[in-house]
Amino acid sequence: MNFKEFEYIRAIESEKNITKAARLLNVSQPAISRCLMNLEKEFECQLFEKINGDYVPTSVGKIYLEFAEDIINRKLQFETDMKELLQFHTGTLRFGITPGRSKSLTPIVLPEMRKHFPEIKIELYEENVHNLEEALKTGRIDVAFFTLGEKGELEDTGLYCQLLGKEEIVLTIKKGTILPESAKNKIGFRYPWIDLQCFNNYTFILLKKNMRLGQIADLILRDNFLSPETIEIAGIETAQELVANGYGVCLCSSLGVREYHDRLDIYSFGKKPLNWSFVAAFRVGSYMTEPLKYLVQLYQKAEEKLQDNYKQNIWNL
């Protein structure tokens, strides 16, 4: 059997006539007649019978046609998969991620990416959220990894996102600091809860307002009617080092303090836990190649792994 035979027999079935089938496939009528005769000789039974001048499949013919359709569909899928693999196995994958998150996740992700797609060229852009969104919209990158507010929604309708994880926004202070108000254990909060008002006389170390966390921290202060002394910096690591050395407090994500759990006290606050979403953002209508899908899976797994490790460290304290 071969694929040409499948095409000939399917054409006879669709046209109900050998001459019309030959015209459809642009081959000679004897070629199709010879193919049908050889198959019926091989199977020792008829594939078609003539009814009112039309070629109608017999029971055996129907089984053969079902088999032919399945094989042809598999061939088409195989060709599609091979084309995609060959096209993207040696292509370029361009993606962006915010610097603080890249520091934690990218060293886990890229070695695994290299194992599975060794010929893929990686172009990594570490930028703030605004620049990543712009790069995504203009097609300079294929996917962007960053955080969104509690709703996890993008304002730009030309982009959509896939949720990879959720983190709580917390307050950090130097470990062992005696607070004017005692922390409480509250149902629904991961960390000891404390009223933000007791920190009004502290310096709040905030990220710059062109950064997502800086915007959220500024909103938290305004929503809680706080007007403390503030200092804006560009990196969360610097902020946590300042806090660990006794210089003020910091509003950050729970994942962002995992490396400092032995030097910082961590508190929940607010009427309910304030979470933000870690997402992968794409252009609407963009094509999800296999390397791109795998990259997203790796970042999601890396996020989950760090969250699990951090929870374990907290329980072991």
C-alpha cells in the first residue's frame, strides 16, 4: 500500500466514478482502474460495487476508506509536527522578564531549556513591566514574564496573559525588631498580621514608581492613609539588605523575601491578604511554538519550586 493508492480510492468514493476521479486528481483513467483492480486482487474481494452507474463502497471498501483517512490524517499531522520542529528547533526565542524575578527564576529555567532545545538561540530582555509590554506589542519579544495586580488582568486588549502563580504582598522588617503593637495570628493570612498604622514613623523603602511593586506599595500607603518618610530605589535586593540592617521597612512579594527569611520578620496586613499574579503575557493571535510553550512551563515550574522551598523553610524555623 502507498499514499497514492489511498488518494485514488478516496477519489473514486467521492466522485462515484473512475473517470471523474482521474480528472479530479489529474491522472489517467487507466492508472486509477489499474490501482483498484490490483487492490481488489490483493484483498480477494471487491472494494466497490456499481449501483445505478455509481461506484459505491462495499463493506470491505468502507473499512479500507476509514483506514485510508486515518493514515492520511496521521501523515498530515506528522508533516505539520516535523515542519514545526525543524522550523523552531534552530530558530530564535525572544522573551522578557523583570530583573528581580529573572534573578530568581532564569538560572533555573535556561539550563533546562538548553537541554531540550540545544539549537535554539535565546535573546533575553530584562526590563520593567512597561518596557516589556511595549516590546511585546511591537513584536520584539514573543512572551513577557511579569506580575500584575490582584485581578491579574492586562489593560491592553491586544495582549492576553496566562497565570503562572500567585504571591502575597507582605511587609518586612529587621528580624527581632520590637514593635509598638503585637502581631496576631489571623485566619486566611499566611504570616502574622499587624496593623500598618504602627509603622507610620518608619522609613518605607519603595521601588521606583515605574516598577509594578513600586506602584502597588504607593497605593497601599494611600489606601491606609499613611504618609511616612519614603525612599525609592531600583532593586528589591538593595531594599531587603537595607531592611535587614535596620534601615526602615519594605513592602514586597512573599517570594521576594525567601533568601532573607533568617534576617527578616515578615508580616501580613490589611482586611484581607493582598495578592498579585505572576503571568506570562502574549500578543493576541501570536503562534505558540513548542519551544515557547516549554519555556512558559519551565518558568511556572520554577516559580512553584521556589514557593514550595520557601514554605518549607518557613515551617522549619
